[in-house]
Amino acid sequence: MEEDYLKHLSQIGAYDIEQLVHQYWQDVWHFSYVMTRQHDMADDIAQETFIRAFRALHTFRGESSVKTWLLKIAKHLTINYRRSALFRKIILLDQAGRHRSSPSAEAAYFDAQFADRIWELVLRLPVKQREVLLLHAHYQLKLEEMARVLGLPEGTVKSRLHRARLKVDKWLKEADASESE
């Protein structure tokens, strides 16, 4: 169904393409941002992702979801951007408080502090581990979809995800142990 939609978009024009950008922009931008840690770079990568996708709409075969296809394009662009000399700044994301309907101010504060702490740890991970953890935790992609986005065998993705979780868990335990002393 998505394949038919994309073929239709490639034949119609800019107005319908705008709907596609509206639907997937945030996913592509957030992925790019966490991978580069820079707002400007994430903006550039997201924009370039959609430009490349629109040029290649006719090549989309529907073997994956549109989101997976766009994230794969963004991943390749991110690799190219990371190779440039502009890759420097670290900025944290705050994802806390999304699961509660109306948390108290105190609960919201502690959730935000914990989320900041987790994101600090995630951003310390090597890129290969960071990207699988992001695709799994934030985008909730299955192993098979992550493998397609990253162009890797499922076993490699599973291994990287396992190592990333172990590393973050180890760092959390070390931080808790040092705080309790």
C-alpha cells in the first residue's frame, strides 16, 4: 500500500509530497540529530534525505516501510556528514514524562533528570551502538527493520544492541554505586 502511495506521489506533485514530509519529518530529524548531536546538521540531513527520496521515489519497491526507507537514506547521509570537520557539539534530548498523563512537578523533574542521565550515557556510546539503541528504543523498529536501515545482518544488529544495553546498564550501576558512597 505504501508503495502505491509513493508511486502516486511521484506522478502527482509537490502538494502530496508535502504530506509525506509532514508525516515523517520528525522521525528523520530526530534520528539525524541523535546521530550527529547538532541541530543544524540534523536540519541539513533531514532536508537532504527528503530531496534524495523524492528523486528516487520511482525506485521504492515496498520491501520495507516508508519510514525504514527514509531512515536508511538518513543513515547514509549521516555517515557522510560525520566524516566532515563540522561534527563537534553535544546537546541532550529530553524524552521524559511522555508516559504519564499528568505527573506531579516533582515526578516530572526526576523523570527529566533520569532521561537526561540516560541520554548522556547513550550519547557516550560508540556510533554503531548508539544508532541501534536509538532505532530500537525511540523508533521501536524490529531487528529486521533495523538491519535494513543499517544495511547489516540481523545478527550484527542484535549483537550491537545487546552490547549497547550492557554498556549503558554498566554505566548506570557505576554511577549509582559512586553516588551511594
